[in-house]
Amino acid sequence: MSSIRLSAAEMGAALAKGEITSVELTNQHFDRIAEVDTAVHAFLHLDKEGALAQAKSVDAKRAAGEKLGPIAGVPLALKDVLTQKGIPTTCGSKMLEGWRPPYDSGVVTKLKDAGVVILGKTNMDEFAMGSSTENSAYGPTHNPWDLTRIPGGSGGGSSASLAAFEAPLAIGTDTGGSIRQPAAVTGTVGVKPTYGGVSRYGLVAFSSSLDQAGPCARTVLDTALLHEAIAGHDPRDSTSINSPVPQVVAAAKRLDVKGMKIGVVKEISGEGFQAGVRTRFEESLQLLVEAGAEIVEVSCPNFDYALAAYYLIAPSEASSNLARFDSMRYGIRVGDDGNRGAEEVMNLTRQVGFGREVKRRIILGTYALSSGYYDAYYGSAQKVRTLIKRDFEAAFTKADVLVSPTAPTTAFKIGEKSDDPLAMYLNDIATIPVNMAGIGGMSLPCGLAPEDGLPVGFQIMSPVMQDDLMYRVGGTLEAALNSKWGHTLISQIPDLQVR
Amino acid sequence: MGSHFDLADPRFAGALVALNFAQAMEKYEPTLGLEVHVELNTNSKMFCSCATEFGGSPNTQTCPVCLGLPGALPVVNAKAIESTILIGLALNCSIAPYSRFARKNYFYPDMPKNFQTSQYDEPICVNGYLDVEIDTDEGPAKFRIEIERVHMEEDTGKSLHVGGSTGRIHGAEYSLLDYNRAGIPLVEIVTKIVPGTGKYAPQVARAYVTELRDILRSLGVSDVKMEQGSLRCDANVSLAPMGSGKLGTRSETKNVNSLRSVERALFGEIERQANRLENGERVVQETRHFLEDTGLTRPGRSKEQAEDYRYFPEPDLVPVTPDAKWIEELRTKLPEKPSTRRKRLQTEWNVPDKEMTALINAELLDVVEETIALGAEPTRARTWWLGEISRLANEKEVEPTSLISSANLAEIIALIASGELTDKLARQVVEGVINGEGSPADVIAKRGLKVVSDDSALMVAIEAAIAAQPDTAERIRGGNIPAAGALIGAVMKATGGAADAAKVRELLLKHLGQA
Amino acid sequence: MAAISRDDVAHLARLARIEMSAEELDHMASELDVILGAVARVQEVAGQDVPPTSHPLPMTNIFRADVVKPSLTNEEALSGAPAKVEERFKVPQILGEAE
């Protein structure tokens, strides 16, 4: 009897009780992957050898009577933007085809220490730039709810692997919504911790002041368990917070929002969003009221400029972060026929190694930083960032957490928006402000849109270093929704039509 | 120095006029700007914990951070911050209460990230000065060089060019890269523009770099060896017509690897620029390379467009805000300024200016101080190092300090003071020590060098000298004391320098009734 | 009037070391023109008195002690190299000169 549909917490409990071994559980997941991943394409690389070795090691420790953590021996899918020593790390790009890092990222070290079994690396938009995973150099990932649709991006592989029951846990990274928006369109849970809450050491940088790795799972509690496993100070990351890990597991279990003030942000509350998205969002607000919370309306007027500022700051930092990919020390090399100089080889390599969206953002970022344009573009965007921070600070004096629909639409069709960059960028309109201010953000499933039967995500935003608040509200809402429906949302996913 | 320009040189074919340096300085005023890079002597690199030791096997002192691997992040070396603040304080700078790192973006294979983590508009130290003294026609003159900023950055890797006709960069087949040096902390010291040096520009520049080097050495923050690259100087100079009040176009000269090269490079650049201007040509703003063998400069890579570094605040690092208390603590750690030390020593030793300058120029100050500390009498210590030891060193074409240790010389000087050696004998001891015959005591024993101070033995020689020069002896008896010198000299000669000259004089005068 | 021209893009592509065909340049110029039009609105609210934010959290003075730790081995350092000679990274000839 396969355990792949259990939650991670349930798997952990079963492992602890000896009802199943990690090796068995791991093999069940590899079987599932073999069955469905040709259709889903969530994974770029599977590490059967490493995963089973870890599983075996955890089983041995447990057999020896060692006390292990709640997710020790539980499988996990890792977004291919985090380094894992000796394992291919491509960041969804041709540029790093075949590259095996000589070092583990901070996140991977923590996962290994927690006894988590890393099954493999998941697909993503190239260098984390995108909202659909269509920008991967290795082909798109397909949404398990409807294989003709996108799973969100940039972390579509991670969210799809969860929805397809290929893994109960996944790691994503979020710069403008790349954990939360995929979670929303796949009916799973994803959290972007407070900036600095999880180490960025070994996280291949897209936009350094916005990037953050975070936990993804099918339930709020699972996400919390993973959050506690990966969070914490890393002295190798100068932007890493040196404070105790927030008690998010306890918060997720609290199931109580009585007396809490929940702020609906006027500017991203759903105007212009798909009707079904708004409907499910408002129904969830109602459930929170019934649970004892108070809804207040807040206005963050500068959010109207967040998207514009983001699409100046992120490309600017990216243009600098991606300069290292020049074929000299690692990655592919193109055009080195003995007759070309280094600069020419760099130019050709970067022409071939980077995809369209990445090149677009590098050029845009180069422009925004260039002499004569810095003040008008990058400089101005950094000021908008200050204004957004102030808006959040003001809003948090009126509410404990802020909420919005996670994304303006449900999953769109593969190819639908890929020719219109601006239309694509609008997918992040509700998620971007969170990264700009460095606060915490969560998306959890709040229903299926009536018009298309596709998942809708509910976003919760908590103040800096108070991630526990979003888990408290998220856990309560999830329980209320499951109670209302009589089942979890993900249990309603149609069986994958596997060819 | 003479002019380098020869009108017969084909490069000057068609030139209407050729000026030498002196002529150039009559018509044009130079303005200087100096940028000095200092490699700090921290144990680990600026942003990672790799070793900074020189001479390691290629690519064995690298890690994800200094290799710029995807996902790597920098963490600032606390000691590097401290060293930089010390440098700023020693240069009379203000330490910024808030300073930040910035990315300087450009592509070059020796730069692993294709950006350098440096500082831009918020450097850690600003607005200082350094006073230098040079010799002019009118005697010693002081110049105050104002310092714009002192900031931190990181060094690049090293490239080796293989193949091609000369093995130099042009025409090389490929290049090989070693990143051991990448990420070593560098401090950049930038002067404000330095006007008003006139024809002394090259000397002022050299004096500035020399004084800077001495300060850095006294702070113990760097090896400051120009030949090894732990101290690098880029010299900027522009010329404007005398009295015009304008500023000319400047050139930047790199690859200046010694103090002497600083002076020569500026000398050559000023001549070059003056000759262009005289012949109606513009001076191009460019980077040039100094050529050791000719003393001239050649153009660097011609860039089609000036590089736009697209500086922005480094997002992977947080601001540096040294508190006032820490800065004051560091200020107490500052050692005596080299210039203050030199003045103090001059007073203590009672040395005239000219001799002091000679000592400083010969870089013998430290060893003289050492010798005196070991008990040698100051004047003798100086005279021996500046005189006999330097003379021998020149002959052998080595550094004086490599010939004999301060300990050995101090011992020899002590023996002179106690009368056990005469100057002449001492010279033989020095020779013996240098030749490797052992310690001073060994040499004295082996060679049987002993002062003759036995009265009766001396009297024999004295009487012989008197007998040989009866007229001189008569003059002495008559009260002409100075004439004794000739007789004393004769006794010294007869005893092969082994006589105690003072004793000879005493006995002689007594004998001739002039005691 | 276009905010960004084809020549602008060509210049930027040079700065960013990305070779682009004529077609790529044209395409990029028109796309960026649209995007720049949309992002330029940041100037509307970026007043003089608003300080820029470079770091989301107000941390300062994060340092590490000047202690040496083991480096990668030569093999590990060169493990990703497209080309190497003995212990060094081999790269095509560098035509310019170091800064």
C-alpha cells in the first residue's frame, strides 16, 4: 500500500513507529516518479544512489534507537537553483548543463542534518526568472491538475512534484513570488520566510536583496516542519539573520485566530483579478471572521509601483550576478576554436547559454544601472522600495497580518503568455511587494475557481521576523476550509492521465 | 637625469620641436594624482577564509567564494577593516561613520565574478593628508599631499600568457589562470590632485610613495614590497601651459614597480606630454604602461568606449559602521610616524641635516638605530655604516645590511671605544668578519690583531720617529702642538696601525715636554 | 519616441558581453521599449527626500575573524573547468590588459 499520498507529518510518524522504512518510502516515491514524471516533467535529475544511501542511514540510526527529527527519512524535491555537492545543478539553464558543484548549499546541509532524503533536482524557469517554468532550457513542467497548463514559476517543478505526489516536501526559492505563485496554481502550500531567515549560501543568485529559499508542501503543518529544519543563521551568509528560528510548527498547530486583525490590502485585493479567484478569496475571509478574526481594510498606495520597481531592481542585480557565467571557470564554452579571443568566446557563450528572458533582464538591468540612467531607474526603484516598506509598516500597525489572493488568475495554458513579457510579469503583482520589504509571505490553497475548476491561492503576509503569524492564520484557515469541504483540496486532484 | 628623447629617433620624424624635461618644465606646469594599492597582510582573504600566503601551488588557495562559483557569498574580514582604519588614521583621514561596499562591474578573466567588490561613493576613510620633504635648488621643501579617500577592495587572480611571439599578452595563444591571489584584501589610497610641484613633480611623487610605504610598514599592515606587488602605484599626470590656470588632459601610468620607477615614469611622461603639446598634438586620456628598460611609457589597450562600471551597493554585504570608541582605540595603536621618528633620532644623535638625509636615502636608519641600541656610540655607528660598510657594499654591489650584522658591528665599535682596537685595526676585523672568518673575537684571535699600548714598546717607536724628524720634534718642543700629528702618523705607520693613537700622543708630548 | 533604440541595445549587449544577431537586437529593442515604458513610472513617486533601500533588513557590521580555513583542492577548484592545463584554468587569449 503506497504511502505517497500521506502528508510529510504522517510519513514521519509512520517512520517513527516503524510502520515503514525510509528506504521503502523513498522507493515508493521513485516508483511514482517513474510512473508520472514523463508527463509532468517536474524533475531534471534524480539521485537514486544518494537518496537511498541517506534513507538507509536514517533507517540504521532509527534502528539503533537514536531520537530523530519529525521529518527524518522523508523524501524531498530540491529546486535546481541550490547547490548540492557532486549532483548536477543547472538552474534550468543551458549555461550550467552538466555542472556539478564542489560544495553543498546551506539549505542542503541543513536538510542532510535533518535526515531528509533528497530525491532529485526540480525544473524551474531559467535562473529563477519567470512565472510559468516555460523559460526552462529543458522544457516546461506541466501542472498535474491539467497537463496543458503551467505549474507556475519560477519554481514550477517543486510545486508540481508535490501536486503529483512525487514528493511530500519540496524546497523552492522566491524572489518576486516564485514559491507562492506556483503553490497557488497547483493547490499546494509555499512560504517565503522573512528575508535572511534561510541561508542564501549556495543559492545561485538571481536578485540578491530579494532571493529567499523556502519550504513547500501539501499542508501548512508540513511546510512548518520543513521551515524549522532549514531556517537559522549561517555565518557564511552576511545577510543571514542571527536570531532563533521562529516557532512556526507550534503556530501552525494553534488553530486559533481569535482577536487577530486581518488586513485586506486594497491595492491587491482582487480588482482586475479573475472572478473565481476573488470569489474564493472572499469566502476565505468569511471563514476567518467565523473563526473569530476581524477583517480591516488597509491601503498601501505605493504597491501600485511595486511591479515597476521590481522589474528594475531584480534585473539590475541579476545583470551583475550573472556576469560570472563567462565560460572561463565552469559551465559551457562556445566558439573556442583557437582563433577567437576570450571576449569573443564570452560573447558567443552567453548568446547560446542564456535564454530570451534571461537576456532580456540582463540587458534591462545593464541599462538601469548604466551611467546617466542610474538615478532615473535603479535609484528611483530603490526609493519606491522604501515607500513600500513604509506602507507595510503603517499597515501592520492596523493589522497583525495582511492578506490577498496570491495570483490574479488560475493556471493559464502553456504558451498562452510566453510571447508577452509584460503580461507574464503581471502574475506577480500581489506577491512582489512582500519581497521588496523583506517580510514573510505564504500561499495556501483556498478552493477551486468555479469557472475552470483550477486551484486558487490565498496569500498571508506577516511582519519581519514574525513568520509564526502567517502559519497561525494559515493553519487555522486550512483547517476551516478542510472542515467546510469535508476533505483537503489536493485530494481532489484528478488522477494523472499517464501516457 | 638627461633627456630620453633623441631627435634622430624615427618616432620623432617630423617633430618640429623636441623638449627635454628641464625645458618642458619652463613652459608647462604639471598636476599629479597618485593611486596606490596596498595588499594587506591578513592571514585570510578579504571575503573568504582562504590563505593569503604568497607562492602557493596554483589554485590551491581558492574556495567557492573567491572562485566566484554560483551561489557563493562574501563575508568581510574584520582584520582588514581594522587595518584600513589604521591606514586612514595614519594618513589623518576622517573615518566614515557609515560606509558600504559596492560592485564595480566589468568583465576580465582574472576576475571570478566579473565584478570587483569594492567601495564607491561611501568609502571608509576620507579627506586626509601626508606631508613629504624633498631637496630642491633652494634647499629642503615641504609638500602636503591631500588624500581624497582610502577604501577597501579585493585583488584579482593572476594570468599567464602562453604562446605568441614574445610571451607578452599581444599575440598569446592562450592564457592560464591562477586564482590564489583573487580575493586578497587590497586597500586603495587616492590622492586629490597635486598642483604646484613644478619641476619637482617626479621627486614629490617618489617621496610620497616612499613615505607612504614607511608608514604602512610601521603600521605592520602590509609587506609593502613593490617588487612583489604588495605595493602598487599608478601615476597620473597632466600638463598645462605655465600660468594658464587650467588643467590639461591626464594620462595614467601603470606597471610602476619600484620607487625609482615612480620618479622615472613621471619624468618620462612629462617629457612625452610636453613634446606632444609643443608639436600641436593633444594628449590622449589613456592608460599607459611603464617600460623599465627604456624609462618610457607605451599606450595600454585602446578601448573603443570608456568602461561604464555601473556601480551599485553590494547587496550581499551590509554597511560598515565603526563606532567612535573603536576608532579611538585604534588611534592609540598608531605607532610613531616615520617622520616624527626621524626627527627624534636626528635630535638624539645630534646629526646634521645633510648626514641625516644621506642616512635616510641609503635606508640605513633602522640598522644604525639597531647598532646603537646594542651599545655602540652613535657617531661611530653612523660613520661606520655610512662610510666603510657602504663603501665595501658598493664595491661588492650588495646591500650594506647584508654584509655584516648590527650585532657584530656594535661589538667592533665597542672594542674601539675601549681602546682594544684602533680604527685601522677595526677595518681589518670588519674585513675578516665579512670574509666569513668568524665573529670579531675569532678574527682578532686568528689574525693576532692587538693594539699596542705597552709604554716601553711605544717609546721605542716614538724615539725612532723623533730621530727621523728632528725639526718637527723641535717645533713641538717650541709649543707647536699640531705638528705632533706628523710624528704620531709616523708611529702609527711603523706599528702597522696597531698603536693606540691617543697613547702615542700622550707619551710623545710628555717626552717633548708638552704634556 | 522609443525609450531605447537598437543602437542602445547593441551598446548594452557589448557591456554585458552577449553576442546578438541583428534580428535579436531588433526584437530586444522593441520588447525593452515596452517594458521600460511600464517601469519608468517609478520616477513618479521617487522624490528627493525618500532615501533608497539597498538592504531589506537594517543589519550592520557583519564580520568574520581573520582565521584561515581549508580551501578546495586543486581538483575540486578545476572540476568544472571547460579547459585546463596542469593546475590552471585554460582560457582563450586575452586581448586586452588588466585594469
